[in-house]
Amino acid sequence: LVVYTNQQLILTYSLYTRQDTQYEGFSEEPVITGFWIEQFPSPEKLDKNVVQISGKRYVRADVRKMVLFPQGSGEYNIQPGTVKVSVEERSHYENFMDEFFDDSFFSSRIYSRKIPKVLATQPIAITVNPFPEKDKPAGFNGASGHFTFTGAVDKRTVKQNEPVTLTLTIEGEGNIETLERPPLPELANVQVYDSDVSSQLLDRKDTVMGRKTFQVVLMPELPGDLDIPPVEFSFFDPRSEKYVTLRTEAFRIRVQPGEGEPTSPLKTREE
């Protein structure tokens, strides 16, 4: 398996059985180093479906699912751990299969004899490639996935030294928690303060999606037109193997003189 740094990987543990089986958890937890890990919530009831393997019917159930983000390039080995199950001893389980897989699958029959088993699988080798140097944007800070990027201001008119809040929102598929605030363009005669950062994981099935919001407070020191150029956010899309740069719209804030404040105006766009 070959991926890029910070590319999202889904690790799924699935059990396949032809007998009445009870899942009892992990006897040995997986060993995963060099990855940022997000766990999918454990289901209250295991979903199961029937699959055909080599002409025979099996019941499959996914017992654990997690998302892995490799934090650096190199060669990695995931030790998957082991799973505990109890399998009902049946002398005629082929007939059981012919009767279709009833709701006793992954259940516990009080009067049936259970045979404990520990199941293991092979280690998983992963090669993580570094981000390509070709066409790498100057402002790229390691984001990988697929995102949208928007900006907004809470005011269009203020007085000197009154705050304007610039909100930057990144939403999409990728490692939301590790995203950094995109750099702001140079703003003359403006004090800049990071205000608040919040992140939220969105409804997810087979991927990690979310939203991260950065709030920045701008304090214009002089009257005039404060022009905020577009803010840029760059990420690497591993599916297309290309860099993408997104931009907000530009904003113009009208700064009125404040009482007792310096009156040398900010430069307007026409000056």
C-alpha cells in the first residue's frame, strides 16, 4: 500500500463466519505508530451481510473501524492485534447455513456450547511518500485531502480601533484537527489578534469529514478604506496528486475617524 503524508486511510476489522459466533473484543490491541488516529464510534449492534467466498456463503460483520493519517514519509508496519470470539459447536452447521443466517449470529445462546478462539491477521505494510516538490505552493502547510474554503467579516463599517472579526472556514475530507490557520496578507496600520479556533466532525460513514473555523480580530488604527486581500489556503489532493489553492473574496472595510484618534487616513484602493 502506497500513500502520501497525511493521506486518509480507513482501517477496518471484519469477521467472516459460517457458524454462530459471538464477538468478544480485542485480546491484543493493534500497535500503530507514526499515524494520527481517529476512531469511528463503536456500533451498538453489528451490521452483518452475506458474502460469497470461493462459492460458499459467509456472514461478514465489521467490528472496528478507524482512520489513520501518516504523519511523515517512510516505511511503516501496522501490527493489527488479535480478536476474541466464541464459536458455537454445531455438528450440522451446513444445514444452519442453508436456513439463512438468522439473528443468532454474533449472539450468545445460553444452552449452546461455545469454543473460544483468538483470531489474527497479517501485519500491514505501508509506504508513505513525501509531498511532491513540483508546484508546491509557498503557503502550503501539510494539509491533505479535499476541502472548501470561505471567508467572512462581521462588519463593513467601523471606527478607529474598533474590532472587525474575520472568520475563515475550512470544510471537507481530511485531518481536520491538525489544520493550521492560513496566513493573512500584510495589512498596514492594523493590529491582528487570533481570537478563536473551533473544529467539528461532521456526519461520517466511511471517511472523516469536518469543519474547522478560525476567527481573527483586526483593529484598524487609522481612518479610511481597509482593503483585505483574498486569503489563500493550499492543500494536496492525493486522488489527483496535485496541489490546490483556494481563495476567499477580498473585503473592504470603511474605517471612520474615532473621537480623539489620529486622523491620518489609511490608503484607499484608488490612491
